[in-house]
Amino acid sequence: MSTRPGAGGHDTFSEDAAAYVLGALADDEHGRFAAHLQGCAACREEVARLQVVVDALPLAAPQLGAPPELKRRIMGAVAGQATGQAPGDAAPREPAAASRHAGSRAPRRSGWRSPRRWALGGVGALAAVAAALALVSLATSGGGAGPRVVRAQVLARGASASLRINGGRAELVLDGMPQVPPRRTYQVWVQRRGAPQPTDALFSVSSSGGATVAVPGNIAGVSAVLVTAEPLGGSRTPTSSPVIVARL
Amino acid sequence: MFKSVRPTGGGSASEPLGALADEELMQLVYRGAAHAFEVIYDRHAEAAFSLALRICGQGALAEDVTQEAFLSLWRSRARYDRGRGSVRSWVLGIVHNRAIDAVRRRGVRDRGAVRDEDVEAQLPAPERTDLEVARREEAREVRDALEQLPQEQSRVIELAYFGGLTHVEIASVLDTPVGTVKGRMRLGLAKMRSTLAHPAEAMR
């Protein structure tokens, strides 16, 4: 974390908004700036002002027609998943393209290479908020396969999160969470052994910071459920530190 | 910038659906209507594929990225929130993210350095509908706004947005102080904003 005089104040960040909207800050800087945005109206305004330009930037690419066979492939896959499925249900894992590359994916920018980074306390950039961390022990109602509730660690001050588990299914119930930063979405991850695995559960929170999110798949064998803020559409490897950790 | 252009027919998968705005279509997509998603695809595939190609520099990889992005959109359709931007911004934001990921995975050395001339050697798509004509015009405006910038400003914006480089990496590539790179990004984006906002400011 920066030790510059005035670190955390507006002056520290006044040049960062453009790099932020262009996605050109490294993860730790991005996290610091996103945290700063929560409390700085001037920076939020600057981000909103520049974001409209970045939203238009894709059109600076020469406009070329997509190959017709691409549409056939995509709509074919969509048709295969369209049959009466409620939105948000766990869909089949990434077909075709993604799985082809999955094995060789390099980590983005910095971070997440070390499993210990999953510990909230290790998030240096957000240490100030981490001080407010409410570490709550496991509260169990009912044993065995019966319903139970696990309280989660939450980074944000004043927010709460718990994991309701019933049978092999779990859902995260959140309250008082901060709004996800612009062009980001919250994403749920599950950890069994080794690296956390992405899920298709992407979500935002209500104006009061509330949300109820089903954790896709069976919870059996899962040691932790985590939430990070990711670029829209989610990530295959986390690009920011977790804001919620529920240990099972 | 992105104007609220409503389609006037032709080119879409279904005429009645083709008359709906993106945000109205998303209500159908939300309920699992693949035919509504097809209209969304038809409207944005060109911009999506073009963006992917600009970032990846390789047609096959750009196709993979576009496919991956649209399937991700389909799966995450319940999370589209119209309060947070247009469908187009949502689509292109996901394509951008995945394309940058793809070039990093592949370790594409030359990322962000694809020259427009190389890409334009491929056949541009014909303009079939009023909507496409309007989109092309919009694209020209954005390209002009970028090209009008002093080169040191357009360069840092291109390296960041199309190259996926951080400001520290850009500073190293250009042998320029980090603070200067950030300053050029800010000046360039601010100038583009005023250029693009000049005729009409119809952006969400």
C-alpha cells in the first residue's frame, strides 16, 4: 500500500480515472481506486464522464462482418441450452472456445497466484476496510444433511453475508453490500482443493445492497464459497481479491 | 457515441422482433427466447467480431472470443441490468474482456499492434440496413475522434484498450514516465469526449 503523504485522499487518485476506465491499472491499484470511488463524488463523476468514451471505443476498430458460420455455431449452442431453462440456472460449462484454452490460461495482471490471497486479511490495499471485518463463527442449525447457515466473512463495513445450505444446494444471502464498481459484476467462486473454480453466478446487488444468489452445482466437497468483483461477463481466474469468504 | 437507433427492418432474424429495441428484446431473452437472442446477435455481432479481431489480430482467435462472449452473455442473461448501460455496451464490454484475456493467454506478442491496413485487407461487410448505415457512421465518428488526437495520446489509449497493457507496461514500452502516460490517457479521453459530444450527446 502506498505510503505517500495523502495516500487515500483525492489527490492521490486524481490522475487515475482515465487509466481505470481503460482497464489499465494493475489489480492492486484498481482495487484501491475502486475503494476510493465509493467515497469520492468527484472521481465518480470523472469516471462516468470518461466511461462514455471508452464505451464508444470498440467502434474505433475497423468494422468487419462476422463470418456466417460463427452465427450458426453460436445459435446452435444457444438452442441446445434454451429448452425451458430458468435464467440463472447452472448452464453447461463453457463449450468450444473456452474449454480449448482453459488449460493454458495465464493469470491476469497480478495476483491470485498464491492461495493465501484468499484470506481476506491479506488484502493489503483494503486494509482499512478489513479492520471492520466481521469474522463470525460457524452457526449451525441442524446437523448432517439438514439445513444450516454459515456466516461469511465480509470485507465491507456494515455488510453481512451468510450461506444457507440445504441438501447439496447452497445460496448466498447478502445485505448491505456496496454496489459493484462500474463495468464490474460480482462473481461467485467455489473452492474444493487448490485454486478456486469460477461459477456462472454473476450478480449485482439491490440499492440496499441485498441479493440472494444460488451457488451453482452441488456443494459437496466444497471448502469455501467466495465472491469477487470481476469484469462484466465474469472471469475464469479471479482478477481481484475476494469481498466475501464463506468457509465450510 | 451510441445513439438510440431503432431498426427499420431487414437483416434481422424475425421481422416483428426486429422492431423491438434491445432493452425490450432482453426481456424476452431473459425468459430464454433464443430467437430474441438471435436478433441481439445480428445487431451486435459485427461490432463484437470487429473488436475481437482488432484486439486479437487473428481471425480464428477472434471467432473463438466472439463465440465465447456471446455464449457467456446467453448464460448470464438474467444479470443484464438496463439501469447500468445499454445492451451494446454490455455486449462489447464482455467481448473486450474476453479478447484481452485471450491474447494474454496466448502470449500474443504483437497485441495492440495490429495495423488497421492489415485488418482492412479483409472484406468489409456490406451495409444492408439503415441500422447498419447508422452504425458505420457512428464508427467513423469514433475513429475520426481517435485519429484526431495527438499521436502520443492516441497511442496510449490504443495500447491500453486494444492492447490490454497496464499504464506501467505502456510506460516501459514507450520509455515514458508513468505519470506522463496517465496524463496522456486523461487528456486523450477528455478530448475524444468533447469531439464525440459535439454533434449530439445521446449516450446513456
